[in-house]
Amino acid sequence: MNTCIFSDRSITVVSFFLFLVYFIYRIILIFYQHPDAGGVEGNIIYFIQRLLDGLTIYTNPERAPYAIAQYSPLYYYLVAGASKLIGLTSDDILSIYMVSRSISLFLNIIFIFIIYLTANRAFSVSKEKSISVAIAAFIFLEITSFSRPDSLNHVFFFLTLYVFMNGIKTGKPVKPTIIFTAMLAAVSIYCKQTSFLLPVIIGIWLLYRKMIIELFLFSFFYLVLTMVFILPVYINGELGVFYSNVVQGINNGISLTWFRSVILSDYYFSFGLLFVPTCIIVLYQLKKETNELLRFSYFLMIVLFVLLNIVSLKNGSNPGYFTEWWSLLFILLAYIGPQLTKAVSAIDKRIPAGIILFVFIIKAIEIEWPLRKMLTSISDSQSFKKDKEVADYILGKLPSDSRHTVFTNFNTADSYLSNILNKQVVAPQMDIIGLSTYAYKKFDYSDLIKSFKDGRIKWMLMRALGPQKQFFDIDLNKFELDTTMNGFNIYKYRP
């Protein structure tokens, strides 16, 4: 009888405890009184509000409101649909935030269930270890998965891999599996654009294995279904606008500075330095295996890692890009666990389990500060009220049908104002325009510049602290200080 405190059952118990800690953390996050749970959440909410108002998601980024819906549409529609079902309107801002965060949490649970199925069924890992792997995947989710399209993308990205790997487990994927894989991959690309990696990886593998018929089937159904999804956009004459948002809108260029300060700092200099050598060990062990599933896993880990690092060179990338990669690493680590245990048995067979528990506990400690900050924020709900007072002041001076007349000239994540003034605001994503598209001249903003001069923009809001009346090289001298309220300087256009 195994009485070791690091047994599979013991690790599962600890895993459940840490899952409970993180789950409570995520529940509290739903009620978090701040306009950004991570990844500039307000940008997502803005386009959900547009749908609730009966408007289209995608607009011409070079015309008012100069908005850029950077993501594929499915998450926007999902949250907007759920919001409509419970009777919300675009003005129910805090409730929309809660719906989005709740749906993302629900999708995260589906994601880790798929992780469990992949470990338990595709790789025949024990139930106890599969549960621990799934919980590890949940704990390591980045904040960009807490209320953004990333949460939906994780589900379909990994579900695609699960179906494909289940298909090749016996040696060769059958035609229905190939078709179903293509369908899921096509859905994935409409969750988030980074899912373009799926047809690349699967296509290369099928070509490498000389499975030409399967490659043709996969390519045909993937392309057909992708076209089917985009057909309504084409029929409505919005294909150009769609392209401007989801392709040009994320074309922020390669930035080694961003990669160094975000990917290296937030990922590689933390757990990435543990994951990479662990992956090398896993791949070394997998190389000894000869069955088709493990050969594909070996190929997948290498190719996905290379492609993700290339994609992460893009300005605006984040460690969440690696979510599927490290989740797969957890599964493979559990699969080769017995081999590693034997390898270190001469020292102490409890070492692998001890390392796992150590990593779990460190991750649990990580949430202590944001949790304390959130609890303080929940008890102080003045942020939204203060922003609403500022918005009401401006709305009281505007005609009721006024649109696109207020310029919120500050980082979008700092305030609810872009959401409260969603009908009046121009350039609602100042983080994107200010840090990327305007600076890198991705779009023609001549109309935006004219609107500052000809009076179409009536009001400008800036934080009271810091430089004032500045936005790159645009002349804002026609805007005069009207009043200061709740930490904002309010400027009015005066000809």
C-alpha cells in the first residue's frame, strides 16, 4: 500500500484545493469594480454594446468612431446574445462586464475538461493525474483569458487538437475525423486569428506523413467552411471593413522591445525558464516512443513552440499565446511521469511530485495581491459612479442624438468612460490607436485630425494629472478647459 504523502491521490487533493482557491478568485473577479480584469477588457465590452444597440461590430477604422474590432466575431456575438437573453441593454455596463467574465469562466471550465479528456482518453493517463493536469491548466490561464475572445479560442483550439489526436491514436485518422477536425479548425479562426496555426500544423503533418487524400479533405472542408462563415460579411458588402479590423487592425509590426519587456519578462523569466527545459526532457523521452500519436505530439510541441515564438514577436502579444502549448506540456509530462520517477528513484522518487506541488503553491501565492486589491475595490464602488458623473455632465450639454463628439484621450483600461459614452465617443480604444495604429500609420487618420479642427469633436477628456492637450502632432489648441471633475480635466471645443 502506497502511503507516500506525494502519491497521485495526495496530489489530486492538493490540486482540488488550489482549484477551489482559484475558482473563488475568479468568482470574485466577476464582481470586480474595475473596468479591466486584464487585456484592456473595455475594448471588448464596447463592441458588445454596439451589438446590443443593433449596430455592426466592424466599422471603417478611418471614419468615426475610428473603432477597431481586432478579434474574430464569435465571442462578441456570444456575450451579446447572452446579455440580450437576460434583458440587458448597452447602458447596463456593469452587468455586461459580469456576463462577459462569467462566460469566460464557463469557457475556461470547458477548456480544462477538454484537457482532462485529452490526458485521460487520448494518452491513457490515470484519472487522478488527468485531474491534476486539468487543474494546472486552469491555474496557469493568463488574465487575457478572463474576459476576452481568448477564452473561447482556447476551447476550440484544443478541441481541434483533441479530435485529431484521438483520430490518429490507432495509427491513421479516418475521413470523418479529418472532416470534423477541419470544421473545428474553421470555427477556431472565428474565435481568434491566432488559430490560423491549426491548419498550418495539421496540414504540415498530413503532408509529412504522405496522407494526401486526408490533406485534400482537410484543406477542402476547412476552406469551404471558412468561406461559409465569411459569406454573410461579403453579402453585406462589409468584407473590406472586416479585413481592416481583424487583419490590418492587429498588424502592429514586429517589436523586439515588446518581446523583451513582455514575453521574456512575464513568461520566460518566470515559468518559461522552467517549462522550456521540462519540454526538452519530455521530448527526449517521447523520442523513444514509436506510436503515431506520440510522434505527432513530438512534432506538435516543436512546431507549435517555434510558431508561437514567431507570432509573439508581434507588438501587443502576451504570454497567453502559449496557453495551449504549456497545457499540452502538462499532459505529456503526466504521460512520461512514471519514466521520470524511475529515472530519479536512485535519489528520491518524491522529487517529481514535489516539484509539481511547489509550482502549484507558488502560483496560488501569486494571486494574493490581486485578490486583496479586488476585495478592496469591491468594497469601494466609487470608480464607476465617478466616471458616470463625468459622463452625465457632458451628456447634459449635448443634444440627445449627439454621436461621436467626445474624445477620451487617456489609456482605455483606466476608466469606464469609453463604455458609458459608447454612443458619443470617438477613438474608443486609445491604447490601440495611441500605441500602435496612429504611431505606425496603419490607417489614414486625416478625418480624425479634421474633426478636431472643424468642431465635430465637442469635448475632450484627459486625466487631471500628467501632460494636457496632447495627442501626437495634432493641434488641440481649440479645446479650452471647461472644468475639472473626479480626476479628469474636461475640455470644450471653442472655435
